[in-house]
Amino acid sequence: MKLKAYLPILDWGSRYNRQTLTSDLVAAIIVTIMLIPQSLAYALLAGLPPEVGLYASVLPLVAYAIFGTSTALAVGPVAVVSLMTATAVGRLAMEGTADYASAAIVLAALSGLILLAMGVFRLGFIANFLSHPVISGFITASGLIIALSQVGGLLGIRTEGHALPGLLTSIVENIGQINWYTVAVGAVALALLLWIRMDLKNWLARFGVPKGVAMVIVRAGPVAVVFLTMAWSVLMDLGAKGVALVGEVPQGLPMLSVPSFSLETVQALLLPALIISIVGFVESISVAQTLAAKRRERIEPNQELIGLGAANIAAAVGGGYPVTGGFARSVVNFDAGAATPAAGAFTAIGIAGATLLLTPFLAILPKATLAATIVLAVLTLVDFSILRKAWTYSRADFTAVAVTLGGTLLLGVETGIAMGVGASILLFLYRSSRPHAAIVGQVPGTEHYRNVKRHKVETLPGVLSIRIDESLYFANARYLEDYVAAQAAQVPGLTDVVLMCSAVNVIDMSALESLEAIQHRLSDMGVRLHLSEVKGPVMDKLAGTAFYAHLDGRVHLSQHQATEAIRQRREQPARDPDQPADAGISLT
Amino acid sequence: MKLKAYLPILDWGSRYNRQTLTSDLVAAIIVTIMLIPQSLAYALLAGLPPEVGLYASVLPLVAYAIFGTSTALAVGPVAVVSLMTATAVGRLAMEGTADYASAAIVLAALSGLILLAMGVFRLGFIANFLSHPVISGFITASGLIIALSQVGGLLGIRTEGHALPGLLTSIVENIGQINWYTVAVGAVALALLLWIRMDLKNWLARFGVPKGVAMVIVRAGPVAVVFLTMAWSVLMDLGAKGVALVGEVPQGLPMLSVPSFSLETVQALLLPALIISIVGFVESISVAQTLAAKRRERIEPNQELIGLGAANIAAAVGGGYPVTGGFARSVVNFDAGAATPAAGAFTAIGIAGATLLLTPFLAILPKATLAATIVLAVLTLVDFSILRKAWTYSRADFTAVAVTLGGTLLLGVETGIAMGVGASILLFLYRSSRPHAAIVGQVPGTEHYRNVKRHKVETLPGVLSIRIDESLYFANARYLEDYVAAQAAQVPGLTDVVLMCSAVNVIDMSALESLEAIQHRLSDMGVRLHLSEVKGPVMDKLAGTAFYAHLDGRVHLSQHQATEAIRQRREQPARDPDQPADAGISLT
């Protein structure tokens, strides 16, 4: 039972049969065809040789098949993580050097270890720091940066930087070096890829091609574009005309190796690895959960962390770079009928085969083809509608989107996401530091108590009843002190303050100290403090405190009981001075 | 009206009369007597010449009297801020150099500007980041560090560092150099000060001294100890016997000057200045509010920021160092009857006069006297009971105390407080990331819905009703997704999910996206999502969203209406297929 929780393969593996095998094989073939050009392209985006993208699509898929819980998730290189890899590793080494490739491997290993640790120690909640506005702003900005970073590849000019200012400057500076053959290859590749995505399916349908076959042809389209531009490259000798080609790459699959860690590299890459891990996890889990729900399956987030951790460690061992679950490929995997994580393992075999077959020919592939593949893939990431949507919904959420978007575009991915996280936490604390609170009074003839500003209600003279619509914790504890003090100062002849706690889910120690302060101050003014409608778990905590022991007033089950008790005390003054009327009568 | 809000002096000044003048003068005399030895001592603690403490007790009091809102707050050098000053400035310059003193002035100026900016832009809520557990842990740790830092002064040995490890090491290393004359002076001063604080009042009462006179004598006690040890120093020629004396100091008051800012100094001191500003503000405001409440007066936190900002800028101009409102002196000021902030201005005049009179004689004062003054003052700060109290109340609060206490003791004030703030925010987000949620059912015969685990309730087959006891925001949005998915997967023949939102005070955009995800996933499973008991302000926001527009189910006023609507729909299936029974019937 316990082992099965950590090794989901034992669970679905025990139920594996011919039918699931067939489904998985079909899905694997389609995903393999789709992954080949994407893997090559994303490696280029990460500043790595294209074959590294293929390497990163072999072992990680096998590792995820063993440890992952999603039946449809397809892991491998993805656009945003590739950009983040380029940003992180680019600070340590020059693109194209052996140091650069090995730093990318260390990054994958660190990311894997971080994800594993988060999974084992059940720290998946850390991902909650990335709010939806932050992720939306981040992904749109990343998409823009990635698209812009490929302009150089499409025009045949050099560009630099991983943020808007640097990229724009370098494009403007080098615009004179445009290579028109490269532009032609890029334009044709872009046009073909766009046509394949937008129209090919309908076109095939018009010719009576069955839907299933049409789908495979559409998925295979980008591979066809790769072969087409390869042929073009050879026939026209584009390399000699200044078109950047992929060039010689190592044949076959890489040797497995344990990545070598130098302490400085690890220190420099630890924070980027953490950010990559969290971003990758958030992307991956949301895809996995969306697809799992369609089949009423369950995703276990902490086990997903272990699955992704294993995948990244596998990426490091297999000579790749950081990977995560991709959206597009997972949807394709799902639509193609992948029934178990074994589909991923079969895809890995497919990619491994393709690597063996393809690497000899990659030398002649124009890089512009890969740039076109990237541009088309990331344009779906760019979605400015989030700005309008957030603006309409709440200014705080809009601010979080805008800060992340602006920070990422102008200062790069890591600074941008850190700014976004900081802003959203700050905005949240600010918002909850000024909770909604209302003075309440009795709706005549009922036991209901409502906001005096919104309803016709009755109040007892000298009694101030305040309803607080928020849990009480450090961020709003002092606001509560201020609020009660301000309100208390305005009531002439004040004798009693009642805090109505129906919407208070937690009282932390800061709030408890604030309640004590309120109690002391009211006591100095000769005013009694009461609480009403305190929830069970909150009352359990309060019961043992000095605040509760020294409370001048009482804790009443309901606001109405509080009012009635105060009214009764006034009507029967000092019946028996030794036993004050308010000694522990009503209490939850 | 507006000007009066920014210059409270215009308000109380217009009502000033002979009676308030008398009260203020009496309070000023008592506070002046108390402040003299404290100011000298705290400057020494900050690593500055003692007279700087006097300078810092003149102009800041005048500035606060003009801009502050508290009638009782006494600003000036305080122990914790002095330690923080020593830590921050000690990184930039050697103690005793001119650079050190001018860095302290820059620190005061920066702190003043930060406080002013926080006040003008109404950013006082930033202080909420310092939760009570963090402040308690921080102040206890600071008190311990300060006490330990004075051991050197009491034994006549050199000590170094502003955290436990360094201080302990240097005490152990130098223990051989103990000067027994210094020990004698320190021990006598400590014993006398302790006796003055503990017993002098009762002793005087026994001799029939009236209470008011006794109070003045007790306050003057520490000044007497200063003069006594000065006399001892002269008579026994302690300086020649190796006892550290204050030594020659500049005569009279310093020239006013605009502090000179170098960019590097500003950069190095910006973060410490921010921390000092916030810690000082939090200490000050809580003292001011406690005292104000006793007189039913109001403190305006944002105006307090401006008052403290002005005080710190005045400290910089007047050759001092960072100041804030002190607890002990403010209580004395209050008890002595200070009626308006003018008492502070009169105290300033008193200190200025004392500075002119005292500076010629300070040379012969043994530093051990000041060390004894500090030790006695800070021992009241040390309070380990907070650990037990927090442990009893909540593990999260205990962790925040322990992290702050340990971090401050071992790594110093700035790191310690940063760790505490980080820990408390993290713990809060963690706690609210796993909100209490319950499956609810109908209490038979009523319209009440309660937790199925705690009460005997009835549920409709195929209907899952979930009550969430927390506002929905980014930290728990994904937890909600998981929770709903997990629960939904367990109900056979599920047709409807109802989210009961009675305790949901806010739904932020992340939670909205999660609700959309939940809605999509349930929809894919053929399940309708309903909401019930959504609060007015939350509903206002939801009404304009795509989530609401595409909701398969409905928003019901009450949980009971939701259940009844589902029951009715089942009993009358597809009456009119063009007008589904659930089209917009019930809605807040």
C-alpha cells in the first residue's frame, strides 16, 4: 500500500492489458512525431545544441512513467522553462561552450532534487505563492520574450539578452546584417506551420480523409516541414549562402553520466533552480489536473513533485536540461487516447529511435525552421486579455499581473517572477490588513443583527456591537485595535463593547495580544468587552488564555444573548454585590 | 482643517492654558531627570560618544511636539534602536571615528525620510508585517544581546560583536584582563540602581515622605548614582587605575548641520534604516496607543509616522542618531501628568540645559556606571515567558517566536527580524493554504446544514455540499481544487456539487480561476456546480465574470434553497426542454 503510493507504476502496471497497450502505443506514435521538432527547437531556445532537446525527451519520460500519477501528462522540454534555463545558465557560461551544457545539466539535477525534496517533505504548498495573476503575467511576458528572441533566427542576425530592452537593442543594431535566404526559409516554414495548424485538417476533410488519419497527418506536418527545409538546404546549398544550419552533432544517444557539481555552480544555480522547479510544477500540475478530471481520475500533487523530480534527475543523467509537463503535448497525448503513463515510456523509445535515425541528418537543418517552430508554439502563450480581465475583477489582481508582466519583460524572468510574488503577497496582506467591519444593531422584532448603515436596526445606548468579517491575524490585528478605539471614542456613555466573531475563522497570537490591548484600554475607560458567536475551534484556543481569564465581559453564544445579558444587567443593578450578575453565566 | 491634521500643534496649541502649562512643566522636569543618564548610556550602547545621546534628546522632542499626536509619548534614544544602530553603522566604520558618527547621522536622516514617506503615502500597514510573536522574540533577544554587550563595560574588558557567538567568544578570550576597580564601580552602581528601583519608594514612605516627592526622588536616583560615581572617580583617581572613563567631550550643544550623504553610505544603510524605522514605529505606536486609551484620546498612526519621521530628521540635523518613542519614559511622562506634546518640548529645553551644564564634567564619569544603567534598563525587555505562552497557544506562533529569537541571538538583529517576518508570513500562508472545509448535510426537520462528521444529518444522493471556512485566495485556491476533486471522485452517481460560501469574505482572481477550473472539470464529468450563501460584496464581483456566466448550476441565497432546487429539478425532469428548469430562477 505504502510502496504503491510512491510507485504508482505498481498500481496501474498490475492492471495493464492488451487494450491499454494498444491505446498507449497509438498515443506514443502521435506524440513522438509532435515532439521531435519541438524538442530540437526548445533546446535551441535554451541556448543548447538541438540534440539535447531529444536527449531531454527520453529518460525523463521513462522516469515520469514510473513515479508520476497522471495518465496523460507528457514531460519534456517546454518553452518557458527553456527560456529560464537560458537566462540562468547564460550568466555562468558562454552559449555553445561545454561549460554551458554542463551547467544546464547541473540545473536539471538541482531542480530534480528540489522537486523531490518538496515532494518527500510535502512542501507542494510553496507553489501557492505563484498566484494566477502572477503566472498569467509571467507566461505572457515569457511568450513575448521568446518570440522576440527568435526574430534573430528568422532574419539571420545575432541577438542578445533574455529581456525586452537587450533583445530590441540588439535587433536594431544588427538589422543591417539580414540574410535574405534565411528570411525566405523562415517565412516559408512559418507559413507552412501556420497553414498546417489552421487549415490542414479541414483541407484533408474536404478530400475525404478519415478523421483519425487526418489527425496523424496534422501532427506529422511540422516534421514534414523539417524534412522539406532540410531538402531545400541541401539542394540550394543554403549553408554556403550564409543560412545558419544546425551543423555537426554527436551521433546516437549520449552516455549516461552522473553530473559533476562544483560548489560555485550550485550556489549560482540554486535560486534559478528553485524558481524553475516551482514554475514547472505549477504548469505541470494544472495540466495534469485538468486532464485527470475529464476521466474522473485523481492527481496526487506531492507524488507529482516526486515524478517531476525523478524526471529532472533523469534529464541530468541523460545529458538533457530541465523538463516539465507541457500543455500542448499532454493534450495531444490525452486526445490520442493514452491510457497509462506507459504511453510516455513508449514515446521515450520513439524519441530514442528518432535520435539514432535523425542525428546524422540534423547538420543540414536550417535553424530558421526551428525558430519558426518556436514562434508558432509560443504565440499561444501570449494573452493580454488577462490585463483587461484582472482590471475588471480587482485592482489588486491587476497590479499583480502588471508588476509581473512589466518586471519580466524589462528585467527578465527571475526578477519578474520574484517581483510578482512579492507584489501579490504584499497586496494580499494589505487587503486583509483592512478587513470589512460593521457596527451592528438588532433588526426590530427578530434576533438578527445587521450593519447599522445598511439596515433599519435598533441599538442599546452605550453598547457598541462590532462585527468583523475576517479572520484576525497579525496583518489586521493593529487595524482592529485602531478601529475599536476609534469607534469606542465616538459613543457617548459607552459601557459595553461586543465583538461579533461569526466570520472569524482564526485568531492568531498577534490578534490575541491585540484583543488583550483592546481589553486593557477599554477596561481603563471603564468599559466591558464581550465576544459573541465565537466559533468552536477558535473558542478552544481562547479558553486557555489570560485574555479570556481576565475578560471583563463574557463570551456569548449569540449576539442576541449578548445584548439581552447587557440589558438584564442594567435592569437589575447590583442585586448581590458579592456575586456580580455577570459571573460566568453564559458561555459556549 | 487639513493643515491641523498634519500639524496637531495647531489643535492642542489653540487650547493651551495655564493649567496644561503647569502639568507639562512638572512632567518635563521629571522626564528630564530620568533621561539624562539613559541618553548617555544608550549613546554608548550605539557605539557613539555619550553626549550624542543628549543631542538626540533635544531637537527630536521639539519636532515630535509639533507633528506628533500623542500627549504622553517621549521620544529619544532607546535601547533596541541603539543596538540596531551599532549593528548597522558598525559594518561601515570603526567605533570612535568621525565616519562612525556621521554614518549614524545619515542613518537617522534616512530613517526620518522613510518614516515621513510612509506617513505621507499612508503606508503604516507595512508595520503589520511585524507580528507580535516576531516583536516579542526580537525584543527579548535584543535585550539579552544588549545586557551581554555591557558585561565588558562592567568588567573593564573589551568585547566585540552584536550577536551572542561573537560576544561570548570575546568575553571568554579577554576574561583575563578584568579590572577590579571597574568591577567595583559597576557592582556598586548596579546595586544602587536596583535598590532605587525596587525599594527606595517604600523606604521613603516609611520616613513619611509624601508620594509626589518620593516619585521625584526615585526618578532622580540614577542621576545621583552618576554624580556619586563621578565623585568616586575623582577622589580615588580611578582613571589612573585603569577604569574606563567617558573622557573629554565637546562643550555645549552641537552646531546644526545638514547631513552629507554619500551614495555608498546611503545604499549600505537603506535596508537597516527601513528595519529601524519599522521596529521603532511599532514600539512607539503601541506605547502611544496604550497611553492614549487611558485618557480616551486617539492616536492617528499615519500622523505618528510623520511625527517620528520629523523627530529623526531633527536628530540628524542636531548631531544625534535614530530615535523613537520609548516605553519607560513615556509611562513616566504620562504618570507625571504630561497634558500635551509641549511637555516634550520642555523636556528638550531641560536636556539642552543639562547638556550645557554637564558636558564639562562628563570626562570623569566611569563608563561602568552607564553600563549598569543599560543592564538594568534592558532586563525588563527580556521575557522568555512568550515562548511558553506561544507554545500553549499555537505551534505556528511558537515557531515564529523561536525563529526570531534564535535568529537574532545567533545572527544579529537584522537577519533575526527578517527571518521572523519571513517565517510568520510563510506560516500564515501555509495555514490558510489548508483551510477548514466540511461536507455538510441537512439537520433533519430544520433548514440548518452542518458537518456530516459531527452531526446526524441527511444528504441527497448524488449531491455533494461543501462548506469552506476561509476566504478563497491564491494560497488556498489550488487546495480547493484538490479538495473538491478528491471529494467529487468519492461520491457515486454524482450530479451536483454545492459550495456553501457563508464564511468566504473574499474571492480573489486566483480563486476565481480555480473555481473556473473546478467548474470545467465537473462539467466534463457531467456534474453541475452551484454556489450558496455568497456574501453581497463577493457576489458583486462574481456577477461580472465568465465563471458566473457559464455556471452550469446556480447561485442560491441559502444552502437549503440549493438543496430544494436540486430536489425539485429531479422530481420534474425536463418539463420543457426549451426552458430548462434551472434557468436563472433564484439569485441574490
